[in-house]
Amino acid sequence: MKILVVEDDELIAMEIERVVDILDYDHKDTVDNSDDAISACISSEIDLIIMDIHIQGSHDGIELADMIKADHDIEILFVTSMQDDLTFNRANRTNPVGFLQKPFSELQLKRSLELVAKKISAKSSLDDNTDDEVSYKQDSFFIRKQKKISKVDASEIFYFEADGGYTKIITDSDLFMVRRSLKEIFAKLDQELFIQCHRRYIINIEKVKSVDLDDDYVIFSERKVPFSRRERDNLIKKLNLL
């Protein structure tokens, strides 16, 4: 497991590095700010980022996690001294692999890393079953998985979710994972029907059941996805509520 540490407290960073070395994982680097973290993800192969929420640089840890997960298949383990609900809810939207509350013990960190390693190993073993080809013709996706080709009408899709270099396609009854970026997919879509409500999500506005303006979620029948504050007005406009 290749690990990047993003922490601006030198003592805590050293403790994390020590435990990573004890467990014989591959410590790629330690940085203390968002800009260097982005550079490290571009220049090195990373499986896991152990990251403080409050870091230096252009972005806090939550914003950074969102940016990284949109373009890279990297897990995020947050470490934080913050305990308020607002911070937790913001961080939770990035789908982290876990949270560690400061101060944490060596045993807590060890167990968290061992659980993450199992998850990454299990995900890697599924790679051969990942949908690897997708085409778009006449308002439909044709997705080939092994020896089966599925036709998915765009109107049936609830939303798309960026997951590293992959994109999840979610319908009422199915979930597909394709090797295409969210940007590539969005360029093919009818942008009167689909809007990008978040860095990692594109939604079908005809499938929206309600919008939670307090917690910033778009709600479907049994699913919900976050929307960013900067896309709020565009979302409301598309729903003809302005």
C-alpha cells in the first residue's frame, strides 16, 4: 500500500510515518499543504492519503479530497481534532475510507491502516470484472462487460459519479463502472437533461425528487448526492424554481 501523508503538525506526521514503517507499507512522501499534495498525486502512484482536514495551502483537506477523488483512484483517511457536525458532514461527502480523531493511539492507527489495506486489496481483485468499454449513440449508452453488452437509455440514468479514472453510472436497478472520465461522459450528454451539480457528480434533472437546500443534497427515490454551493443557482434554475 503506497501512502502519502498530508499533515502540517510535524510531531503527528512523524508518528504516522513511524507506524506506516512498522507495518511495512510504502511511505511515498509527507507534505504539509494542498498544493504539494496535488503535485505528489500527479508524480507518484498513491493508494491512500492520510490527511488532516485543517492543512495549509489553497484548499483545506476536504476540498483537496474532493479534487483528488475526481481524478485519481485514491482512498482518503482523515485525521482531525475537529468534532463539529458541519465538518463531519462536509468530509463525509467525499466518501473517505475512515476518520481518526486526534489524539489517536498507535493501535487505532494500525487497525485503521490494516482495514484500508484489506479494502484496497479487495477492490484490486475486482479489476478484471470492471466494465471496460462504453459507447454513446442516439441517447443511449452501450456498455460491454466481458461478453455481455448492455444498452442503457440516458433517460433511465439517475446520476454519474466520478471515481478516480472511472465513472459510475447509476440507474434504478443497476450500477456500471466504466473507464471514462466524468468530463468525457459529460461532453456526450444532452445538457438540457443532465447538469454537473458537483465536481464529482452529474445528475438527470428529470429524476430529481427533491432538493435539500439546508444540507446541499439532491434527492432521488432512494438515493441522494451532494451539490456544491457554486452550482446551487444553476441547479435551481434548471429545476425552473428561479
